[in-house]
Amino acid sequence: MEMSLRESNDGYEATSLAALEWLRASNDAIFVMNGSFFDPVKYNVRDRMLNLSDGINIHGQVIADDKQISSPEFGYAVICFDSSDHPTIEKFQCPLDTKTAIAGRTILVEDGKVNQNLRDTMRHPRMAIGFNGDEMIIVGIEGRQDSSLGFTLPELAQKLNSLGATDAIELDGGGSLSMGYTNEQREVVALNAFTDKYGLFRLPRPVFAVRFIEKSTIRP
């Protein structure tokens, strides 16, 4: 799994596109999802781009290729991947051997138990990632539309737990929710409806900290 932030001559490239655009630009990726929380939502609508120089602030610790992009922040838990892509969830900061990290916000499930202190009972589009000893579990919940109002955080935690996650973390949802894959014809297919409106259209929001699943990283 890889992240969208890339190294450049000036350090790290701060620009990011909509998740599906990153998938189209990849030769090996077969699945993409959004990740860390950020604000404010300010970007060039025509180019569909985000840039840190425009005042974008990534919340919580983000690490790409062993290099820290944003600092740990209280209130934003983080999922950490070591060099073997083994995940752990930390309340604040990743271990020193972390290769890649995406900040979430709330720990939903820990050691097989659903967090009983979840207070967000508003229904929104949601994104979460969880795992157990055998598999990674990614859940995206559509919302803000007639066909799906979204999930509360307690509902999201229960869903991850019911799917077998022993540990799970909430990622950025709302208008940032983005999931897609490439089919056998190498066409990019969106897995969720988008809620951000631009004139008459609903378009995917540009996001930071996209996670790829690549063919070369899938192990039998």
C-alpha cells in the first residue's frame, strides 16, 4: 500500500488530486481510498487540486516512505504500517519503525471491543479501516442522499466489529469519502456517490493521504 504524497526537489510535494485521479495515474494500483482529516476545504476547482500553501492543514501524524509529513496531534489517532505493511493503531504517535501512517480521528474498535464512548450520533458519509490477524477491512458508508443517510459513529464501530475487525479507526468521511478500483479493462470505477456540489454537478473532493492497494503488494 502506498500514499499519494510524493517527494519532489523542494522536499515533499504538497499537491493532491481527487482519489480517483491518483488511481488513473498509477500503473499498478487496483484500489484507492481517502485517508487523513484536513481543513479547510479550499482548492482550485478547475484543476481539482489541493495545496498546503493554500492553507490546507493535515490533522494528525502522516508518514510517507519513512518521512513525517505532519506532526502527531491530540484527538487524532493514527494507523501505522511498518516495512512489512503490518498495521497497528496508536492513540497519538506511531512507533519509530513506521514506514507509512495515516491519521484518523476516533478509535472505533480496540482489542476486539467496540468503543463505548462514541458520542457522534449524527448521520454522515463515513470511512473506516480495521484489521484482525488475517485481513484488512475497509468500510465506506454513503450518506447525505435519499438512498443513504449515512452512519453514526456507534453504527460504524458496530459494522467494523461485525465484519471481524479486532481494531479499527475512523478516517475522514463526509465529502471526502472516496473509494474506487480498476476493472479488467483498466477503467476506473467509483464505489461511492459523491456529495460535494459544484454548480449542477457532484464531484469527488480532492484529498490528501490516499492509500493504494497495488498488485505487486498482494500476497497469496
